[in-house]
Amino acid sequence: MLTGQDQVWLNEVIDKISTKMDWVSEKSKYKIPFTTINGTHDNRIVDNPSGTVTDEINWWTNGFWGGMMWLMYHETGNEKYREIAQISEKELDRCFEEFYGLHHDVGFMWLPTSVANYKVTQNPESRKRALHAANLLAGRFNLAGGFIRAWNDIDHTDTRGWAIIDCMFNIPLLYWASEETGDPRFKQIAMKHADTGMTAFVRQDGSVNHIVEFDPFDGGIVRTYGGQGYEEGSSWTRGQTWALYGYMMSYMHTHKDDYLQTAKRIANYFIANIPADGVIPVDFRQPKEPKREDDTAAAIAACGLIEIAKVVGEHEKNLYLEAALKLLRTLDSTRSDWTTNDDCIIKYGSGSYHSANHHHAIIYGDYYFMEAIFKLKGNDLYLW
Ligand code: GLY
């Protein structure tokens, strides 16, 4: 339950989001941003005259800008947001033509764009794109191991048996496809992947592996990798949140209680590890120095915690809601840019523990912060 003070704060943040998105959306109308460079959004729509496949238009975050526009359209009814969302959705058609750049992240790309458009406008072209993407995702299912293959081979590394926890955010595309077509195959694959993940990824203490390698022929587990976290056996915070909110989303689509219990177990672990200042590190098991932080994990966790709070009993609700509020208030008060100096809202994201750059804007930090704030208001357009 939000207090009167929470409500005042929430209304102020919504005003700030509306003011910021009003001018940023115009400025970046023809872009698909990933980050900001010297305060200005970069652009993942690049012409590729050489004809070789690049990662730019296939980049896994390219759905979030459209998703932000749909959230704003839902909040304000302003047609300009719908128009901008549809521009970026159309640009993504090139990914289907190129094909080779696509992997399991088709959910991240087409849920906040085409599925959103179809939910809001019933556009048949968007439905077609989203079903196409769902079929590509279903085609990555490994029957022996019961998992969806993550990436394509990386620099000659054989990844046929690799699954990653992030995929919990892609499988809602499969739930949607079954809900939309009445064909249970998609949902069966999604649930099998989620079931495999509960034992292969989620540890007893509620922490989560990033990458699990299966034998692609017999399905046995070969090993785990630290992936974007500090090291094998560590606890990459964004991965914890892909699992936390991811299992909650599987529960929301299926009502299978195991998924809710798993989401709660991960959430309890996450809450117990939130530092006193509310700032989330890149990995809960990283060394104290150097300081490496990732606000995107805070924003994603807040979304999942709010959804858990909606379905648990009164005696538990506040645990999840208060943790979400702490994360969101921290993001708003010390981790955001509400000026016209920078196109981003959330300033301090990190791609992975060992990457060269830290504490920069990443588009999904803004997306999930907005989603969480609109959830608190009770007016989110559920895109997953
Ligand atoms: N899904 C990749 C990441 O979270 O960086």
C-alpha cells in the first residue's frame, strides 16, 4: 500500500518522465537508441552499404525504444508516441531479411514493438511480425536438454548447448503466440524451458547462474559460466533480475505455482542483498573495489517486486513493495538525469562486470524505470 508521501513522490516522478520524454522523443524520433554519447542518444539504425551482416539493427535492445514510446502513448494518449514506436518497429523488418544476426533475443525485440502495437491497434502486420519472431524462437528449442538455445556461435566458440537466464524474458513471446493462436506448442516450449531453468539455473539460496552449457546431443549439464558477472558461481545482478521478474512473468501467463515460488525465492535473496544505500552492484559477489554498479538491475528488480506484491497475501506484500520503492526512490533521487543535458533518464548502467566501460546510460534502464513507475500508478501497459 502506497502512503500519501509515496503518492506525492510518484506523481512528481510521472511529471518528470512526461516532461523528459516529450522532448527526447522528438529529438530521437528517427533513431533506435542504446546509450547516450556526450549526452545524445546513439542510433542502432545504420545503413550497411557493404551488405555484410552487422549487429546494429539486430542488436538485442532495439525493442526498448519502441516500448518506451508505447508506455508513453498509453499514459498520455498523444499520437506522436504511437507514430515514433511504429517507425522503429518497421526498421526491425530488416532483421528478418538478414536472419543470421537473430538469436533468442527476438522476445526482447518484438514484444515491446510488434506485440505492443498489435495489442493497442490490432495492426495485422504487427501480428505477423510477432508470430514470425515467435516461430524463430520456438525453432531454437533443444529437445534433449529441454532448453532454448541462447546465442549463435561467438567467434568460433561452439554455443549449441548454451542457455542463459536472460531468456526468461524472451519466452513470454511464446506464451503470447499460444494465447493468440490457440496452438499450445509455443507455451509447451516456454514452460519446458522455464522448468529446466528452475533446476539448472536457480541455486538453493535463490541466487542464479548466468550461463548453463548443456550437451546439445544428450541434454546433460556440462558446466556453468559466470557470463556477464564476476566469475563462475558469482551472482550477476541483472541476471538475478531477469530470473526474478522472468519467473514472475511465467507465473502470470501460466499460474503454475512453482514459478511464483521460484520468483519469490530469487526476490528474497535479492532483497537480502540490497546495500543500505539502495545502489545495486554489477555482481553481488564482486570484490569491494573497484566500485561497479548497475542501475538497470535495480529498475528490472523493481518491476518484478511490484508484480509479486500484487499476488501475495497482505502479510508479505509490504516486503516486496517497500524494496521496490527503495530501489525506485534511489534511482530517482541520485541516479537520474531530469535535465535537458542528457537524452537518458537512468545514468549508471553496466553491460557486464568485465567490460571496459561502466556507469553509462543503457536504454532498458530507462524502459524498466518507466514500466515500474507506471505499474505503481496502476497504469502500465503490460508488454511481456
Ligand atoms: N541480455 C543481456 C544483458 O542483460 O546484458
